[in-house]
Amino acid sequence: MILRADEVRKDFPRAGKSSNYFTAVYPLDFVLESGQFTVITGKSGSGKSTLLNMLAGMLTPSGGKVFLDDKDIYSLDEKTLARLRNEKIGLIPQGHTALLSLTVLENVLLPYILYNKAQPPEKKAKDLLDQVGIASLMEARPNELSGGELRRMAIARAMLMEPSILLADEPTAGLDSENTIAVLSLLRQAADEGAAVLVVTHENEADHFTDHVLTMDGGRLKG
Amino acid sequence: MISLKNLPYKNLKGYAGRTAALLLFSMLMALATFGGTMVISGIRAGLNKVESRFGADIMVTPEDAKNDFDAQNVLLKAEPGYFYMEKGKMDEIAKVDGIEKMSAQLFMASAKAGCCSAKVQMIAYDPATDFTIQPWIADTYTDGPMGLMDVVVGSNVTVYDNHIIRFYDNDCRIIGQFAPTGSTLDNCVYMNYDTVKVLIKASFKKGLNQYSEYDPDDVISAVMIKVRPGADIEKVAGDITKQVDGVSVATSKNMVAGIGDSLKKISGSVSFFTVTFWLIGTLMTILIFAMMINERKREFASLWAMGASRKIISDLVIREAVVVNLAGGILGIVLSALILFMFKDLIGQVLGVGFLIPGPVTIILLAGAALLSVLLAAAISAWIGVRRISRMDASLVLKEGQ
Ligand SMILES: Nc1ncnc2c1ncn2[C@@H]1O[C@H](COP(=O)(O)OP(=O)(O)O)[C@@H](O)[C@H]1O
Ligand SMILES: [Mg+2]
């Protein structure tokens, strides 16, 4: 499966000045292929998250197109795109993304229950939690978890649906080196099992896990 | 295990404080709307019953009775009382044009003292001419015609197993009991003339009756009048006032007008409280719900990121609002019903008018309306919540803070 961006661009209105636009991502081409682990580094504010969100079907580009296997995802209606995101794209957003009323296990199962009435795949969720090393916290509530544990929970959740695309926004931010290595190995493993993996980060710690390192600077991507 | 179906419940449980506040306010809202409309229709039901039970167009009472006896009051809130005029007034009244039927009644109040089982208003009627009481008696009593020392009692009169009620050392046999009217008619004991004469004489003997100079054979307390079809009630009443000395005349219309006025006043203030409570409840529900949605912005954005469509998220929000408001609404209605049933007599006393619990159909309709009013608040809350969520930029929310 291939995720491809053609000439995608994102403009944001500048706060206060209604007619003035500011370009967060200049038109760029980008390809993400199965089995590959790609890293985009860049300073804070360089447009990494904006690009990642456009690739994830979360943020409509101001120009250009995003194709998933030759399907223009922003030509789909909201419902179909949401379903596509649920089935094909595993997104690990920046920061905390847990539902506080649910247990860790229930949080991991969430993507499944959105469109399936059948018994959720509890065993698989537990295996994933085991892989990310927080199986013992399965029944805990998110607010009992540390930042690193929450991040790992989000990774397990993003992998539950066995997505062909995995997009992670700063998955290692705020983690100690041990946790960082654990998280990156997991993503590397997902790529080895056939997923197309993109990690966005402002640090260099991912370098030796990756196939490609790209740099983003001022909204432009450099090889 | 978790499912899309039980997700709203888990969320509500997870935000227990907010949920409790929402429950409380929707409960208060239902309590007020159901309670308020029940009280208004209960008063209306009580007054309708009194009006139809009263059954006469005009009631003539002795003039001097006016001070301590008001025809309206006897229906709504009077203490039992007694007063008499000469029987001869009947013939004078009969001369007035436009009267179709007339029937005399004799009132007496049993004393509070040890002589009697209860302090009640006794009303004797003349079976030959009566048209106001017998239609109701026919509904209730089964034990053959009313004989000497037989009585039919109002719903508030306690009937013991032996069916005996004692007045001035005389045993009366209770042969029937009326359904409640929510008025003082419920405290009355009905009997025929022969019976009341025995009781009046007994009260004289005991010195418990201030009218001992009267011969019970020669007095009456009130004359109930039905006018001929087409006759003007006000005119007939006016003619009686003019042509007969020493009497006070009340028309059912007067009484109903008085009743209507007090009903309007009470309904007005009850409605005001009901609407105020509902508004406060709705506002609070909307506010709390909006706060809860705002607090959970990141959760909704996360759901969207993992592939929930806007519809799935909206449905979740709507179901949370409906579940919590419905639960609060049902609680409020049940609580309100409990209070009304437990304190129905007290409510009538406090309001100073007849109060009857409305029939089951009315209760169901009012409960349905109260639930709808609570669900309306749920709908508004959910609508505001859904709008907030659909307008939010999920990618931005996920970037904000941690
Ligand atoms: N929704 C938005 N509205 C306005 N400006 C935004 C929005 N999202 C991002 N930006 C701006 O676009 C630029 C790139 O942001 P972002 O993609 O988050 O950078 P990075 O993830 O590399 O730190 C920043 O200057 C940021 O302020
Ligand atoms: Mg970023």
C-alpha cells in the first residue's frame, strides 16, 4: 500500500489579519511505501504535524492531493474517509489521547468497536499491551499512567486494526532513552511486518531505526 | 466488555460529578413540571367535581347565616356549621317565577365533644324532592333505600368495620361512601329528614346545639333550586332576593366564578414556579453539559483521529444527553408523584381549594409531557455539544497542550 502526497500545501489564516495567509507547508511531493520506516525531523514549527495530519486525512490541504493506493482521500465524503482512517491508517497523535472514563484495555479496543458489533479482540489487545510493556496496567485508568505509558498505550491502540499506514507525531517526546528505544523498535517491527511507517520528530534519536530521514524546514521538505 | 452501545454509560460513569449534577437538575426540572401541572389539573379536577356534585343553580340560605356561613365556603373550606330558617320560606320562594325544582336541606354539625365519632357536617335531604344528592347516592350505595338512622358518608369520614357512626349517643348505619371531591363535601354525612330530626333533638337534650328554641319539624337550612330550562338564573336569584325577606342567595355561577378566580390565581403562581424551575434546570443542564463537552474536546478529537465519523461522535453525545436527562426525568416524576400522593390532603389545605389526584390517563399524559420537557433540554444540550464538536478543528485540538 502506498500513501502519496502530490503538491500538498497548507495555508493558515494569520491571526488577526483576515486577508493575510501564512503557509505552513509549501507544495511538496511525498511517498510512503509498505515496509518502509521513514522519519521526518525538523525544528518545532517547521510544519511536520501539519503535513502528518494532511497525510492522515485529518486536515484538508489548501492545495494538492493525497492518494492512498491511487484513491484521492480528500475526494471521499467525511464518513468514508473516517472509515478509511479507521481501517487503514493508524495515527498516533501528539500528546495524550486517552478516553479518561475507560480502562487502558478499553482504550486500546476503541478503534475496533467504532464499526464492529462483534466481541472486540481482547486477546489481541492484550498481546499488543504486552508488546509495548504495559500489560500489567490493562485495568488501570489513563490518569494512573505516566506520559511514557500513555504514549505506549496510544501505539498499541494505533496498531490494533493492523493498519497498513502508521503515522506517529513525536511518539518519543518526553520519554527516557529506554522507553524511546522500546517505542521505536515497535514501530520498526511494524514496518518489517509490512506497514508503511512515518515518524515525525524534532530530535535525532530515530536515525538508526529508519530507512529514510527527511528534514523539514520552514514548511519545505529536504531529502 | 466495551461496545459502541455502552460507551455513553461508561463516559457518564467516568465523569461522575458532572453526571450527578446533570441528574440532579433534570430531576428538579421533571419534579417541577410534573408536580406543577399535576397540581393545576388536580385543583381543576377537584373544582369540577365540586361543581357537578353541587348540582343546583341557586342555593338559598338564611341571611343571618351569611356572617358565619358562606355558600362558597361550605363547598371549599368551611368548618362544619349549622343555621336555620323557617320552613315557611319554602312557600315564599316557590312563588318566584322560573323555578323548576326545589328541595330543602337541613344542616347540622356534630360537636367535637365525646358525643360523636367525628366532627362532621350532617346534611339531611328530602328524598321526595331532592335532585342534588340522590344522583350521587345512587352511584355508591347498594344496601336498599335509605331508612331511618341510615347515612351515606363522604370520602374523608372514617368507616369502621361495624359500619356504625355515633352521633349524640345514637348509632347510625353507614350504607355507602362517596368518591372524593377534594372539598369539604368529603367531610359530610348525608341522611334523611327523619334521621336528622332525631339527632337534632338528641343534641338539644345534651345542650350541644345553640338553636334549641327551634322545633326541628319547622326549620330548614338551605333550599337548593334548579331553574326552568331557558330561565335566567341571575334573574331568578334577583327575584328571590327581592321577594323573600331574610335570605341570602348564591348562584352556582357566582360560586364557580369565585372558584375560577382562585383557580386562576393559584394556577398562575404554580405555572410561574414551574416555568422558572424548568428554565433554571434547562440552563444548568446546558451549561454543565457544555462544560463536560469542553473538558473532553481532546477525547472527541482522538476518537475522530482513530476513525470515528462525525455522526458516530454526535450520536455518542446525543445519547449521553438523552440517557442522563431521561434518568433524571424519570426520577423526578417518580419523586413528584410520591410527594403528591403522600401529601395530597396537605396540598389541598395549603392551597385552600379542593385538590384531587387526576385520573390515570391525565397522570400518564402529564408524565409524558414532563419527560418531553426534560428531553427538550437534553436536545438543546446535545445540539450545542454537537455543534461545538463539529466546529472544532480536531487536528488543532490534538496539538494544543498535552
Ligand atoms: N490550525 C492552525 N492554525 C494556524 N496556524 C497553525 C495551525 N496549525 C499549525 N499552525 C502553524 O503552522 C506552523 C507549523 O506548525 P506544525 O505543523 O504544528 O509544526 P511542527 O509540528 O513542525 O512543530 C506553525 O507556525 C504553527 O503555528
Ligand atoms: Mg508538531
